[in-house]
Amino acid sequence: MTGARRFVDCVLGRPTDRGVLWADGLWGETLERWRREGMAEGHDFGYDFSESDTRAGIPLDYGYIPPFETRVLEDMGDKQRIVDVYGVEKIVMKGNRNLQQFIRYPVACRDDWERLNKRLAPDAPGRFGDGWREGARKAAAKGAAPTTIGGGHLCGFFSFLREAMGDGCYYMMHDDEGLIRDMLSFQANRIKRLIREATSAARIDRLFIWEDMCYKNGPLIGPAMFRSFLSEHYADVCGVARSCGIPVVDVDSDGRIDALIPLWAEAGVNLMHPFEAQSGMDVNRVRREFGYGFAMRGGVDKRMLAQGRRAIEMELDRVRPAYEAGRYIPHVDHTVPPDVSFNDYCHYLDGLKRLINY
């Protein structure tokens, strides 16, 4: 059974030869630590595939074309005020550019949006990379990884608003509801166009929608607002994906997603991740409370990997019922942090392989 087939059948609840061994994301500092601890360069963990493998044959750019010019607006000693490729003005630390203070986003009014949306045209030159049709056909025929479109910046709905407007989108939902609805309709139509173009060339296994619209206590907008602004677009896009032969719609949101799970499932989303344990997302509880109408992946508490071998074994035992119940791909509930040793991660991976009958 190919990696792509195993993945799709697992998500859809069909029989498989074994579980899916999904590649965990790793912090750069984690890799540095593991190399110091003796990990050979190019060490093979035996994953079925990685996230980058799933998009290898379809170089689809969801971003702005052309991108904004990256500019330094002000040097402030240990930090800089810049504009990035997404048109966001922010202050970044020179020593760690992940430490950021956001100042201004591209869209603050309708005129801004009318100028910006031209950069988002689905038929913009370069939206798909050179030779993508042949690459997509080869990737789909090989089947080593599920062929995927989406993921990353500007591929979702709520995340699309936040990337264009920042936290101003919350106010705009009240102050200029028409603008928000126009932006979301534009995005839905854009995604549908990209789905149809991609599936005209090859079999696509997964549509990946990145949202990150929850924090540790719940969603950033409530279910009523989700239903008012987002549900129809999710249902529309999921329907087009299915009609074009895409069997899996996978939504990524960190945080506590309980309040939104029924709405995503109702709209046609059939895979969700990463089920962060530190936000109270227990995959066993989710299955008991919300049933079997969707698949899950993630859910293994990354914090336990740094607590020693006994803690790792107990964590794998904890998620075992969800795995045995089906429609679940267990892996770390986010990226693996640098407090996890190489030997302990290998111990975790050995236990995970036993769990999924690898």
C-alpha cells in the first residue's frame, strides 16, 4: 500500500495495512541539539512522508504576486522596523526575527483591499511553478505521499483576514461587514479556481486549510460568528473539492477547537489537527464527545517527550484508544522543541511504530 493510499484510507475510515507514520516538525534548535548528541546528517527516521513531500509535485503559491518588497524602514539598534513580503509593517529583533511586534497591515479600508486583491489573482503568472503539471502527474502516479494543495500563508479564511488586516479584522466584522464578506467571497472563489486548475492536471489527495483561529481557552471568534461569516464558504469550497475528486479536507488550528469542531465537520472538513494537549485537546475525549464523522491527527503531548522514557510510554498508552478506534494519525501535537533529547525522541518513535504496527 502506498503512502498516499494509506493516508486517504485512514482518514476515510477504510481498512489499511497499518497506521500512518507522519513526520514530526522539528525546531531548528532541536536539530542542532541532536547533531551535538551524535545524530548523523541525513538520519532516516523512517517516516512515511513529510509535509514538504506532500506538496513536492505541486508548487502552488497562494501568496501575493508580486510579493511586497522587503524593506528596512528604520534601524533601531538591536531591532529593525521593516515591511515584509506580505506587506506587514513590524518590528523584529535582529538576534531572533521570530520575536516581532506588528504595527500595520495591508488592509485598513475598502480602497486598500481593492488595491491588494489584484496581487491575489488565481491566474497570476507564476501562481503555479514551471512544469507543475508534469510534476503533479508524476507525484500522483508515484503515490509515495498524498498530493496536497494549500497550507502556509493566505490559504484559509479567518487566517486570510488576519494576515491581511491583523486584529483589525475583529472590529471590521462590526464596522464594515460588507467588506469582510466581499473579502471572504473573493477568497472562496480564488480557492475554488485553484482547486479546479490543480485537479485538471492530476489526482489531488488533500486540500490543506491553515487557520490557527483558537487559543488555549477557545476560538478567537465564537460559533455564531463562524456560522455567519465562514460556514457557507467552507461548505462551498469543500463541495468543490469533493466534486473535483479531492477526498481529504484538512484544517489546521492550534488551541482549543472544541466549539468549532461541529461547524467544520458540518461544512465538510474531514480531517483536523494538531489537537494540542496543553490546550486541553484530548483525542480520546474528542472522539467520545464528537463521534466518528471526521479524522484526527496529532494529539501526542510534545511536553511528555522531555520527561523521560516512562512518561513517553505512558503518553503513547494514553492515545492508544483513539488509534484503535480508527480515523486517527498519532504524531506530536506541534513541532518537537529542543528540550527533547535525540535518544528520547528515538524511543518515542520506536514506541509509536509499535503502536501503529509499522
